[in-house]
Amino acid sequence: MAKIQNILKIQPTLGFTEFDILKNYQKSFESSELGRIHSLFPFSSIARKMGLKDSPLGRKGYFSAAGKIALMVLKSYTGLSDRHLIEHLNGNIHFQLFCGILIDPSHPVTNYKIVSAIRQELAEKLDMDAFQCILAEHWRPYLENLHVCMADATCYESYMRHPTGLKLLWESVEWLHRHLCKDCRILGVRRPRNKWGDVSRAYLAYSRKRRRKASRSRMLKRRLLNLLEKLLYQTGRLHADHKGQLEHTSDYHRRLSVIRKAFKQQKQLFAGRKDVRDRIVSIDRHYVRPIVRGKETKPVEFGAKVNNIQVDGISFIEHLSFDAFNEGIRLKECINLQQRLMRRKVTAVAADSIYASNANRKFCTEKGIATSFVRKGRAAKDEELRRILRSELSRERATRLEGSFGTHKQHYSLAKVRARNRKTEILWIFFGIHTSNAVLMAEKVKNRQIQAA
């Protein structure tokens, strides 16, 4: 018997008793929340759109094309780590039915890196617009108030240590020194002299202090900059003198170029420049930029900034970027996206004050769209009705849309995104948001069925 089998292929071969047990499990699965969520995702259509194909049993072939997408939804739904997700998958029949597989208890899956491999595979093929069109088509019959558009932006932070210039410089120095020593051992040459020992002891003593004077911080930063410049020069000379004798991966060269760029930026900041663009805050995640949000408890965040629209409580991604952007200029795109997904003309918009620019007000007036923006100019004849509408739109946006951000972060692993590169981080955010949507949709469908009965 195979270790893992597709449910559809093994049902005809099961004995009578075993087949009845499996049918009972399937019935209990269909009546559970997990089963209702499974019915709300058109996994096969999404897999075809992404160009995924079934593969023979192997490292990633345990799952069908639809099963790979289901596994990503299951990870967002449970919030488990990759290792714990595989452990629960081995022992939970509902999890297996969700992914369309059956695992032999005597031969459980032990390679938890399957989850990471599938995440990387899907991240390369993710098309957010096409994916959201399929979901909107599937969910539209259960949604109400398709003419009301709510828009707002938030930051889904990356899982990383709080960046400072000293930490960034130390990481660069430590990595360069380690690889310089390794290359010298391979070539059998003497390691170039530098101040590594003195600076490393000074950094260790500094990091142990609870209170750090600004003068000591600046002195240590100067020493780290000088050492980093020396290490970059020595590394470049070593590569030039022994060209062709050293084999480095593309990741090595990419990180080396990031360190060079970070060194230039930190040198400019040390000299007093304030307008340093595209500032690098992490060597590992060089694509992350500081997002200044102006919040009291967290003025700067580090991660992906996402502009969302919401229709009847269901969120869709309008724009996602790791660079800071002004969401206020994207109101037209929000309205156009909702009209394309819902196939209904938008007649009301709820958004906060950053969207209330003169250009957006003029656009909404020309299109006959009511807004939640504070009135400018003279009051209209029906000002009382407009005031009530603005108040209702503002209340709905503040409770439902802003509340959904907290739900995503607290319950769907988006408080700190633990993916390791740009594409998988986007995929992580995407599945977190739409898994949350599916849970809400399951409740909507259940309530409608109760009302119909």
C-alpha cells in the first residue's frame, strides 16, 4: 500500500466496512467549519489558472495541484508552523480530507520542508488579479451591498529584529569577515590584517551595556564603518587576484551587493544626510523599507503596505508594495477594482481623510458617488440626509474594515510574516487575507441556509 493516496483513486478499492467509515468521516467533514471553507474555494479552477499540474509521488508530489493550494489555506487557517502543520496533518483526518489525501498511519510524512517547497512553488506562479477574480465570481452570489466600496491601507510587518544602523553594520562586518576567512582557507593564503578583533570586542562590550551614550554609539559606528570599508576592499582584492579560483553562489553576490549599498547609505547617514532613498534596513530582507505610519505606539513599521477594498465584509487587495506609497491617490483604482470584481456600479465610498483630496472629491462628484468625506463648502439642500449617510459609511468602515486588519494579524499569522523572501511573503499575506474571507463567507452561507430552511 502506498504511503499517501488520492482519496478519489482509492474509494472504489476499499472494503465495505472501510468505505462506510470513510463516508462517515466525509459527512462530518462537510458539516464542519473546515468543510464549509473547503467548499468556498474553487481549488481546481485556481490550480488551472496558476498552471499547476499533478506530479507523481515525491517531495512535492504528495499533493495534487488543488491540494497544494488547500495546504496553504490550511496553514493560514491553523496558524501552525510548517513542522507542526505536518504533524497535525498526519493525525487529523479532516486536515487530510481538506487537502484531498489519505496518509497511512504506519508511514507518516516526516519531511516538513514540503510546506516550504510548495509555498515557494506557488509564490513563483501567483497572479493576484486572476486569483481574486475567480474568488469574487465564486463568492458574489452570497454578498450584499455590492455598490458600497470601503478602502483603507495597513502594514503587515515582517518578522525581523528592530533595525538600527549599528546592528546593520555589525551583521555586514560579521558576514564579510566570515567569508573572507573561508576564502583564504580555500586558497591557502594568509588572511589580510584588519581591526576585526578590536572592533568585535568593542561591539560586544557595547551591546552588554543597558545605557548607551550617544558619543559611544557614534564612536562605535565610525569604527564599524571603517572596518566594513576595509573588508569590502580586501574582499574585492581577493576576488581580483584569484579570479576563477573561487566559486560563489548567486546568493553570495546578491548579499555582497546589498552590503555595498547599505555601507554607502550608512556612510551618508553618518555624515548627516537625511534624504537617503530606498534605505536598506535588513541584509536578509533587502526589499523591506521603513513605512512611516505616524502611529503613537509604532511610528515606523517594516513590512508590506497593502491597500485593501472591502465589499460586505470581504477584503480584496488593491495594491501591495514594500515601498511606502500614498494610498490617498489610489481611490479611483479601488473603485475600478470593485466594479470589475463585483460587476456593479459603485455608488457609495467609505474611506478615511487621507483619501479626501480635491481630485478624489471631484471624481466622485462627476460619477455620482456618495462619500464619507467631511463636507467642504456650502451645505446642500438635503444636507441632513447626506450627513446621516456620511456618518453611517464612516461607522461601517471604522468597525468592519479596520477591524478586519486586527483579525488578519491576530488570527491568520499576519502580525509578523515569517516568510523568508519577497515572493513567499506576498503569498503568505495573500492567503492570510483570503482565508479570513473564507471563514466569513462560511458564516454567511450558513446563515442564509438557516433562513431558507
